[in-house]
Amino acid sequence: MPLQVTVWNENVHELEEPEVAERYPDGIHGAIADAVDGDDRTVRTATLQEPEHGLTEDVLANTDVLLWWSHCANDEVADEVADRVVDRVHEGMGFVPVHSGKNSKPFKRLMGTTCNIKYRHGGETERIWTADPGHPIADGLEESFEVPSTEMYGEPFDIPEPDRTVFISWFEGGEVFRSGVCYRRGRGRIFAFRPGHEEYPIFFQDEIRTVLDNAVAWAAPTEGADAVWGEVEPKESLDD
């Protein structure tokens, strides 16, 4: 059965800023969906403007991996939808927040921290270093690659210690940032990836598309063992 992938985008900049709409004529969600599409995957998109933000119980129940791009409308996501995403991650759905998806309600709830950073606009060069070359998300990449022009994110990044740090970025102004980090929450795998500011055509860059494609494969649910919750009967006899 094909892997079921949902790409979510707040879709605000594309509707309000002509230059973003020109840069991403199919929306940022369209560019990401194209990057992660494949013969063994079924990819759908959803946006903030749809009923329940396009993330109904049925959609999420049939999503193996959810990619999430957001920036200026994180607070507009309904709490019940955010909780629904968090619950599905604990059940095994993969979650890939991209760029300011680090400030999304689901990611912050899954991390339990502010996820605050420092940042700067201005179109600096970013060099992304592969800090964990043996990780599957790094497959097909060199030891480093450049994003020619982007928004800067800088440490400290208020997140829990990652399970794995796959990428570390250096910026032209001197800052560094943990730009690709992995977590496990319940049965679900999480990969947060920094690049993707809407002012630049980053999602058409080959290396970025490779990372996202690899992230979907890595974050896909695994079978694991059965889990039993709540009060249970003893496996062994407790009789005296």
C-alpha cells in the first residue's frame, strides 16, 4: 500500500503577497508535495483556510507522514486540530515541521518548550553541514551544501536535546543553528528542518528536496510491539 503523505501549509503569504505567489505558483505546499511525491506514495495537500484546516480526523487517520510549513499564522490553528496532530504523532504518524513550523502549536506541544530562536532577515548565505552522515535523512548529500540566500536562524534554540542532530547550519553573519533535528514521541518520529523562508525559492533546490524526500521515508510509521494501557490483569498468578 502506498505511503500516505499530507503536506500542510498555512498558505497566507501566497494569498496576500504577489511576489510569493509568483515564486510559488502552486503554493509552498505544492512545491513540497512535488519534492516528496513518488511511485510508492500518495501525496495530498491541506491549508489553513479549509474546514478544520484540512486536517480532519479522517485525513489524519489516513496520514502516515505529515509535513507542516507555517510562518505568520501559527496562532490561528485551532487548538483541537493541533491536539489531533499531537495525538496522531503519539500513535505513530511521522511529523516533519519545516521552517517556522518550529513555532507551530503541534511542535511546541510535542517539545514542551518555547522553541524560541534568534533570527535576522536580509538574504544571507547559509552553509548546511551534515553533522550525522550515517543518518538516512542525509542519504545522497555531500558533507555540506549552500542555500545562497535565506533568513538567518541562530542559537540558542529552545528545544529539548535532540535524539539525533543531522544538520548544523552556519550563516554569513556568523551564527550557527541546529537545522535538522530528530525526536521520537510515543510511536511517532519527528524531524524538524529549518530552511524554507518564503522570500526565496528554497524548495526548488535539489539538496532541500532530497532532505524532505528522505525525511518522509525515515518518519514513516513502523510496526513495533503492541502497547497495552490502563489497568491490566497479572500475567502470573498472585495467589499465595
